[in-house]
Amino acid sequence: MIIDSIEVYRVAMPLKYPFRVAFGDFSVIESVLVKVTSGDQYGWGETTPFGHPSYCGEWAGGVFAIIKDFLTPHLLEKSIDSGEQLQNEMGIIKDNYFAKAGIDLAWWDLYCKMRNKPLWQVLGGDKEYVEVGADFGVMKTIDELIKVIDIAVKEGYKRIKLKYRPGWELEMIQAVRKEFPDTVFHIDCNAAYTLDDLKMFKKIDAFDLAMIEQPLAHNDLVDHSILQQSLKTPICLDESITSIDMARKAIDLKACGWINIKPGRVGGITNSIKIHNYCRDHEIPCWVGSMLESSLGASFLIALATLPNFKYPSDIFPSKRFYHEDLSQPEIVLSDPSQIKIPSGNGVGTEPNLYRLEKMKIDWC
């Protein structure tokens, strides 16, 4: 297909309440939406690196600029017939995975629409619905956390993820496990620790967690390998896995027991599939992560999560969980407790609401 035009929108999506994690507190999520047009058809993508470079080295303003100033001029009027070809073309820019993901996701939506097929089917998905979990950030008190966990457990969520950071650590986990002895929990450290914290991590083994997500530096594999060999609890790598090459090295080093895949972090659906397949072939289970995207970005996560090596409930949330008003439509809703049905329609099955896009956009071209 010939890429005739690329539109880019940087947006700010207000949250219902602050989301508190190890690298900061957020009341607004900044995201970048991309529209790729070929002939009379188009596809939409969404990539969400947040408003400042704290999760990784990218941020929404930088992603917007990379797409506008470098990727768009390079790709316009080119014929792109596969995700692999697209990734090769975008290889003229080093790193900048979230920027590449915006283009890649929009291309996949367009590619599937031109074939009148849903994205999940084209990817080879084998599920009618995907399992999802409940996530809770840092709260004002442990009692407050226990109350919302109790609601999630009663609603039928099959696993719960807890953000974990200095000042919100062992005391929190101990209280939660005492109150919910049989619930599946894992913690997400968002790269807040070092090997100097080994003694603390060894204490976590006593709480029978499903995994410890990204305990050490975002760009580290070696120290994660050392930590994993010292623990019974599996480590899950998130921020560290930015490419198939990093996944291969992590597995070779025995640095983890799980890998979280976020299309934005790895450069799109094309690379997500490669990482999924490599992990499957090396018996490392995966699960799908979220950056609090609108329902547009979340619909790509749902399609991805239909692949067979995603073995743990995904970080995909009902729209009402974080947003009073979702930027995109249709909104994400639970079809059953802890489950989301695969969207109908060709492509990813979701588009931005143009009225809301107009209200929330802060830059566009």
C-alpha cells in the first residue's frame, strides 16, 4: 500500500484520580495518536509514553516531534506491504520505540481494514476473550488499599498487581497477604531498586507472589540475572525489553521468568509478535502490559493478548477505571468478571471520537 498521508495528534487525557507509581504521580496521561491514510482508507494507532521521560527516555512531546519531523517525511509516498518492511524503513531512526509504534499500529489497522479482517484474526489469535487483572497504585493508607482490593476480589478478578516503591513496601505486602491469603498478587517496582536491596527482595519470597515486575534499572539485564538467581519468586522484565534482541539476551542470561510486552515500548505490533514467538519457543511465558491508553490503544492490546503464549491476565482496563470520558470509541467494558470480549469489526475496531480529540489535543500536524 502507498502511504499517502500521516496525521499526528498529541493529546492530554485527564485521569479520574492520580495514578501513583515508583517514578512519579500522574493526573493526566499524554498520548500520541497517528492516522495513516492510503487511497480512501485509513488506520489509527496510539502510543503512550507519558508526558515526561520517566518511564523511559521517550515522552509524548518528543514522540510527536520524531514522527512529524523524521518518520513522516521518510515514509510518505512509499509502498509498504508488510510490518517487517515498515520496521526496516523506520530503522533509519535509532531507538525511539514509542514513536515507531505509533506508525506501526496505524499501519496494522489500515492493513487489516484493506483486507476486511479484524486485527486479532490476522495476528493468529485463538481466543474469544482475554483475561484481565486489577491494578492499584500507591495510596494514602494501607487500609484504603485493602478496601479496593476487597472490591476487586469480590468482582472476580483473578490476579491483582500492586505498585511498589520506597515507602510503600514490605509493610504493605505483609498487610495485603494477611488479609487475602489465597489471592494471586504481583508487585511492580518500575525500576526503583538496585542490588543493594537484595535483602529486602529475599524477604518478598515469603509472600508467594506470582512475580516481581521490573525491580532494577530500566536498561539492565545483568543485575536482574544476579537477582533472579538469588530469589524463588520469578522476575518479570518490562522496561528492559525494548526489542527482540533484548528479549533474547534476557532469556540467555536467565534474567527473568516472565516477559511483559507493551507494543509502545517495543516499537509496535510487528516487534511484539516477534518477542512473543521467541519467548514461546524458549518456554518463557508473556503477558500484555498497558500505559493507560485510550480504548484505541487498549484495543491493540486486546488483539495482541489473543496470541497463545500470553499466559497471565493482561493490564487492560475498562475505560471507566481511569477516565470519566474515554478519548476513543467504543469504550472498553468487561464482558464478564476479569474478561474482555474481542472487539468486532475490521482492523482494530476502535477509533478516536473526533469531538473529544479536538478537546484533548495539545499539538497536531
